[in-house]
Amino acid sequence: MARVCQITGKRTQVGNNVSHANNKTKRKFYPNLQKKRFFLESEGEWVTLRVSTSAIKTINKKGLEATLRDAHKKGTLSI
């Protein structure tokens, strides 16, 4: 499974490890993804999403349906 947030679209980024001698080697920065169940009130059922912790905070603040609506408008929704 790809390491991509289903709400925000955050994905793995690539960068460098830089040593004290300024040697550079490739490394990856992974998003902090969590598998979380949310209750979708309009459908009356639970949905399981793989979301970043920042997306969880947004859902807690705005609500699941509003967050899904905003993500759909931005085009980042991948469900």
C-alpha cells in the first residue's frame, strides 16, 4: 500500500542525509500516517481511512463530511 494520505494527499518526500563531512546520501521523509475509523453520519456507517495526523486534527475540528467536501474540491481526495 502506498504511503499517501487519503484526505490531504501527503506522500513520501525525498531528501538528503548530510554528514559532518558534508557527504550527501539519499533518504526518505515519510508522512505520519495512521489507520483510523470515522463514523459517517449521513451514511450511518463506519469508514476506515489511512490519514495523516494533521488530517485527523482537521477532521476533529471541521467534521468528516466538511473535510471530505473540501478535499474533493481541491482534488486531493483518494478514496
